[in-house]
Amino acid sequence: MNSNNSQAIVDKIFAYDLFKNLDKKAMVTRYDVTGAIHKINSTLGLVSGQEPQIGNVISRIPPHGIIINSPGTYTFSDDLTWKPDSLSSVAISIEADNVVLDMCNHNLVATVQDSSRHITGININNASTVIIRNGTLVNMCFYGIRAEKVRGLNIENLTVSGLTFNNLDIRNLCPAGIHVNDASEVNIANCTVEYVDVTADSSAGIQLLHTINGVVSDCRVSNLVNYDGSVQGYSYIATTGIITSNCRADNFRSHFGGNIRTMGHTVLGFIPIFCLDLKYESCSATNMTGCSDDCHGMSVFIDAEVTVINFTAKAVIDGVTPSNTCAKATGLEVYGATVSISNCFVEDIKAINPQDKQSTGFSAWGTAITFTDCKASKVIVCDQNGNENPDLGYGTGFGWAPDPRVAFRNIGAFGVKYKGCRANNCQVGFDTWFHIDSTWTDVSCSDCGIDILVQPGESRTLSCDPASECNPPITVTINNIASGNTYPGS
């Protein structure tokens, strides 16, 4: 996918009237990190000295790795151990079309001496019609699998386990189990990324950048920990035409150790950024634990034409840090246009002393967003001792997606439709704050402190500190712009 295609996606998103006054260049510069990642990979990812693979059975991986540069089917003879001995190393490089690498259910185990280095298990570069299947990559460092400039890529029945990385000296480093960049017609099926333990600006389980058309199905990303940066399960940037189905994100955790040069310490089960034409079906995020920044089961962030069906988020908690404060927690948040959310369920969403004054089951920012037959249960805001207090904010079933930063704080939820949605055991069922020309139809609440919150002319004070993406810190008071809404009792 070339830069022109990426620009076309961004242009289409920002063509919506609501976003025309946003500083498109500034937002792309901040949130589209694909250029920085590509630069890092092109400089740190250079390898040399690899041995050409002779024959179709792979029985050893030398320290400098092997390179497959002829079409064919290649198989593993047994479990293999690899001891990389250079700063940037790849165990297996594929630089030919029409290659099948079948690990035959064997393991490739790396012994990495320095976990700050750019070390990758399998690298596919400038190739078409490549299949990687049936095996486990154990104890890799930066990437389990890295694929760039690939047309027709299938990764099937692969596990990346025990990826460990530690480097805060270079900005925008994002170790990932499976990393795909500049690709089309991608299929990732029945894959697992597990036990990722890093200290870096960011981290991801399965990452798609600048990718056109593909399916990610029946995958699981679990047990991801970042000790001073963000955690992302399924991370898509500048990508279009991807179906993600039956995928799980489980047991993520971020920590804040003082790194304020990173973009944030967010925990995100699923996160598309600057994407178009995506569909998520029957996916879930469970046990997401954030520290000082946001924590979300799913964040549809600056996207358009996205459909989410049968998504589930459970046990999302933010503010688990010695400072006992965070930005916000959400089951499923939307920042975008023409987004449809249906038959989704979120439960046990909690924010501790949130600076955005809110924890939310479902939240909306943007235009033409629809929530149909969705349910939010057990959403609260509390202090570090579990005490609820309206001064700390509300645990809201359905509401606006707040953010004190200048690019976001003045845009509301325009033309949002809530149809047949339910809130159970929330402090607030439905919050009309910052909604314009929106409708609530056949909605219901049970065991909520406030069923529908209406606050015309009132104000809220939001804040943000360096641990949650604001350096210098921000404190801002915003006045409610809600108008033209139709809700029960209006």
C-alpha cells in the first residue's frame, strides 16, 4: 500500500463536515506512527551474512540465519534452536514468490542475549503468495513474524510465545508478535500471540499497517505486559478492507515507570487508527488493566465505515497505579464517522479517580454512529478504596467520549442513534452530555442511579497529566453543547 492510498483514507475520513476544521496534518503527524516504524525497521532491521537455504528441509538455523530465495515448499525436520549473534538478526528470511514454509508443528526457539536488539523470527520481504504455517516461535525479541511489501500472505496455525524486549532509548519502538506492513490480500488464521513482556514505547500482538483487504480470524492475543508504554492487541493503522472475526484479547496490563516521551500507556484490546471499511465479528476483550492512561476493550479511533457485531468486553479497569488515577476506562469507544455497533455487551468497567470524570460502557465522539441492541452492565467510577462519589465522575452505560486535548474536547456526538440498548447497574444509564441531534429509542435501565442524565448549560472540568499523554499537563472546563436530542421524557 503506497503513501497515496494511505492519504486517500485520511482524506476520506476528514471529508466529513464535522472534521473539516480539525488540524488534519497535526493529527496525522501525532497518531500515524507508521512512518516512524518503517524508518526504524529500515535502519535497525538490516541483516547480513545469512546462509542460502539448500534443499527443502530445514534442519538447522545458523547464528546469522538462513534466507529462502527460491520458490517451493520448505519444512522443518524437528524442533530447532537458534542463537543469534548480531545486533539485528533474522532466523529465516523469505525473499521469493510462491513459498510455503511449513514448520510441521515444530518449535523454533531463540536464545537471545540482549533483549534490546532488533531480532526477528521470520521475515518476509518484497514477495507474493507466501504461506507460513503450523509451528511455534518461542522467545523471540522484536518481532515473531515481520512481513513487508507482500501480496498474498497467509499465516496459519502459528503461535508466537514469550516475546521479550526492553528498549526505551529509541522512540516509537513497537515490538509485535505478528507485524505486517505495506501488504494486500492478507489472511491470518488460527494464530496465537502470548506472553509478550516488554519495556518500550508501545507493543502489539497482531499489527497491520498500510494493508488492503484481508481476514484475521480465530486468533488469540493474551498475556501482554508493557512496563512503561502502551499495550495493543489487534493494532491496525491506515488499513482498509479487513474483516476480524472470532478473535480474542485476554489479560493485558500496562505500567507507568516514568516514561513520558511515549505517546501513552494505553491498554487496548482492539485499536484501528485512520482506517476505513473494517468489520469486526464476534470478538472479545477480557481482563484489560490500565495504569495512568486510557484502558479500552476496543477503541475505534479516527476511523470511518466501521461495523462491530457481537463484541464483548469484560473486566476493564484503569488507574491501577501507585498514583491511583487514570484518564478513563471504556468497554467500546468510538471516535469516528459512519460507525455501526450492534448486539455488543460490556460488563465490569471501572475507572479509579479518572481525570476525564468518566468510565463508560459505550462512548461516542463524531457523527453518524449507531448503537443497536447493546448492553452495558456494572460500569462505575470510584476512588482507590472503591468508594463512589459524583465529584469523581460517573460510571455511564452509554455516553460521550471525553478528552481534554484541544483536538477532541470541542467535538460532540452528532446524530448518534441508540436503539434497543440497555444499561444495568451503572451510576448513569444514558448520558446526553455533548450530544447533538441524537436519539434514544426503546432504551431501558435497571438498577442505575440515574437513568438518563440531562445537564443543559452545565460544565465539566477535565484534566490530563504527562502519564496520560499530556506534557505539559492540561486542565480545562467545558460547557455542555447538547441540543436537539430526543430521549424518553424529552
